[in-house]
Amino acid sequence: RLGESLNLKGHRSGQAPKRVQVIYGPHDIQGYHCPADGKYYLMSLSRLFPPTQPEPHIKNSYLVHLLRPEACQLSLKPLNSDTFSPFNADPEDEADVIAATEEIFSRLLPTVASTLM
């Protein structure tokens, strides 16, 4: 439910056929159950939000240039956290993230900048 509220797209993760699951977040997310308090914890959330469109001159920019939560929520389509990573090769996911990135740089940022001037 958290992934859906953040407008993240569910996608398949896992290699063995019996272990494939749909997740809302990055492939390398980790869950932990603490027997001491009975609670569940999520770890490795640094790539929870999808990347912006990659910059060709920056190696592995998908790891560090991420969309803000607000940008994901404004996207017309849910976005895949693993877009442009080795874990995902779906051209539709890439097109959705490129559209979200272009929306930010062509419409949202200029609007915000004009209100500050």
C-alpha cells in the first residue's frame, strides 16, 4: 500500500520462477523481522524513488539522481523504482520516467522559479 500511495509502479522481482514477486520499490530493498520487538523494518531504501532521465556524461546516474516524492505523486502514471537500472529493461517504464523528468524541467521548475522572482 505504501508503494501505491507514493505512486510507485509494482514490478516483478526475483530470478527463480518460484521466488518471483511483485514489489513496489527497488529490487535491492530488504525487509527484516525483529524477534525482540516483533516489528518489521525496511532497509536499503536509498533508491526507493525512481531516477530522473539518465545523464550520458555521468556514469550510473540512475543511482544518485532521483525524483523527489512530490514529483512521483504528480506523475500521471505510477513510476518504477528500478527504471534504467540493470534490474529493469522495460521501455514503457523508461518512457514514463522520461516524461516525468521532462514535466519537471519544462513546466514545474520554471513555474516555481517565476514565483520566486
